[in-house]
Amino acid sequence: MRLIFKILSLPLILITWVLYGVCRLLVLASGVILGILSGIILFAAVVLFFKAGILPGVAFLAIAFLISPYGLPRLAAWLTGKIGGINYALRDFLAS
């Protein structure tokens, strides 16, 4: 019975390995692009504070935070780490 589960886990290991690699690449690339974009939006938020008022400035600050390295990219990196953990757990199951 355990042999059947090990055979069934092989495609899952391959899928999680490919998914983990693609996600890592996307997280690294998007971190750079979104970091630059968040700086531009932060500058726009400061300008909006003086030109349009408080509410549009705060809205742009919230958007800048979400796309900064502490917002959505951090969540994507955490999820990528979880996929990697699942991959390593499946490999440990196969090795035992």
C-alpha cells in the first residue's frame, strides 16, 4: 500500500517542483519591478497630498504599500515558500 502512495506521489513532486521554480522566478522579477513602481506611486502620493487633498494621497499611499516589497510580494514569497515545503515533504515521503 505504501508503494502505491509513493508511485502516486511522483507526479505531485514533479508538479510542485516546476511550480516552485516558476513562482520563485516570478517573485524575484516582480519584486524588482513593483519596487520601482511603488517608489513612483509614493512620489505621486506626496504630490497628491499637496494638490488634491488628503483622501487621494492616502489612497495612493495604500496602493504604494500594497505593491511595495512589504505588501503583496511578501505574501507571494510566503506562498512560494509553502509550495517549496510541500515539495520537500513529498520528497522526504518518497525517500522513506
